[in-house]
Amino acid sequence: MAVVPLTVRPQILAILVAAALASAGGGCRDRSGSPVAPGAPSADGPIVRSVPLDEVGPETLTLPGKRTSVKFAAIGDSGRGTPEQFAVAAQMTRYRDAFPYAFVIMLGDNIYEGPATPDDYRRKFEEPYRALLDGGVRFYAALGNHDDPRQVFYEPFNMHGERYYSFAPPEDLPTRIATRVEFFVLDSTNLDRGQLEWLGHRLAESKAEWKIVYMHHPLYTSGRYRTTAKILRYMLEPILLKHHVNAFFSGHEHIYQRTELENGVQYFVSGGAGSLRTGDGTPASYIARTFDRDYHFMLVEIEDDALHFQAISRTGRTIDAGTLYRHGEPTTKTSQDRPADSPPKTDTTGRG
């Protein structure tokens, strides 16, 4: 199957790449830590510790659930209106009983396919996530290549008419004081010079301790869109490194993947909340974890210098979990190392 092309004109692609590289300077690839110098990472550079999956039971939450942490879910390629999408949404609701996340980031292809009618929004978003919407959960969308550009005006997507934007989590004041986080949302289908310049400017201005970027297309993948990912990586990665972005989320590939640390940045692909391509999760040296056997979503918690992540299948099985430590792993054990209580169990269907 051919790669879906980005709407970046070939004659300006070289200019965009050159501008992005010039704005950030060179960088030596370092999968385990800081990009500032070749060789081994600094002792206090970022590090990831995975949770052994054989130690995680069905429908078990691995995240610490701290009082003043930033808690959110992530879904990609969700908007089908199918039973599988509803099943993932039901698991998201169940896990929220134990992990009260305030918002969801949407990684594109939110409403398949093309021009969206009111019935599309109802069947492919409002009905699957009704319990979350009724519970006050907010959704922040990025546009995907199958999305109607007019989604930017759909109020529940919180885009406020903009293709790309930034936001702070809708948390209470104590949480905002305890952990400063900012999200930067891009339109990767229509990436242009103006958007690259905006991103560099907004990242430079940000005072956040954690900078999270997300968009539809991945920068790293071992799936079918590796060529597109390489083009986007040349355009965006220097900007991310220059401004110390910590984590990057994307969809587009209908699988789950987590990379090894790439120049100190953790990349996630989560495109399985309503779509699935079994067999696309090809092993690769730069991929730490891949899963393509069932639909899934993600839960994320940021507190102090730690970003905890958990990817969960349609049946409630944990398919990946761990922690990104921004300044190296703590030397003493704390309560964050204890898994939280499990959500109540119910019958589920499908593979997991």
C-alpha cells in the first residue's frame, strides 16, 4: 500500500528541511540521553525504565495516581463508530474510575472519512465517549490526513478554529504549581514554514518543565510509513532537540510503538483506538516495544521529574508500561513504585 503523501510541495521541501536544521544546529544521535555531545549520556540525562509485563495482571493500573500529577489519556485513529472503538472507549471509562484523568489528547483521524456531518460527530465521537464527556473530560484534537479540516470549529475538540495550537492541562491550581506541562499540537498533514516557525517560537517562549508535542504522523516508526517519518524527522527533530522537548505522541500507524530514547526524546505511536493493522509492528533496533494484535489506548501521568505511561488493549491487558525519568532515575524508592489498585472487572471481548 502506498504511503499517504503529505501536502508539502517537493520544491519547498528542501528549503523547509534546511531551515529546520539551521534553526537547531547539528546533533549527534544518542538513544539513551542528552544530544549535546557525542559519547555516553550525562549521569543526570533522561532514562526509561520499563515495567515487566509478566508482573502486571489483567485490568491493573501501573500508574502511581499522585494527588497533584497531570493525568491524561491518548487515542489515535479512533473515529470509526465501530464496536471496536466502543470497546476501547468502555475500557477508558473503566480505568478512569481508578485513574481520574482530566483530558484526552487525540492524535488525528478523529472522524473518518473526509467531510463530516453532525451524524458523523455523533456516531464516531459523542456516543463512544459519552460517559467521559458527561464526566467532564476534555478532548484536545490534532488533525489527521482523513479528517475534515472544519473539525477545527467543532467545539468539543477544543481547537478554537486553529490547525495548530498549544495548551496547558485543565488541572486544578495545586497541580499546575506542582508540575508545569505544556502541549504543542501540530497539523502534520499540512506542515509548512509558518507552522515550523510558530513551533520554534512557542517552544522557546515556554516556561514549562515538561514540553509535549503531538500530531498525526510519526517521526519514528517501523511500520509502513517509514519514508514519510524520515521526511518529517528531518523537518522537525532539530526543533524538538533545540528546545528540549521531552516526549512526542503520534498516530497514523494503526499499531502501538514506543521507541528507544532518541537524542533524549521519547516517541510514542498510538494509532489503535479505532483502527488496527495486524502484522505492521515490525521489530527494529530503535523500537523498544511494538504491539499490533489488538486495539488500544494510552494513559499517562506526569509528576515532578517522571512521566509514567501505560498502553492498554481493548480487553484491559497492559501491552506496555514504564517511566521516563527526565533527570535520571531516583536513587531512593518512593510510593510511585507501587502499582495502583485495579479497576473493577467486567467481561470483555476480543483479542488482547
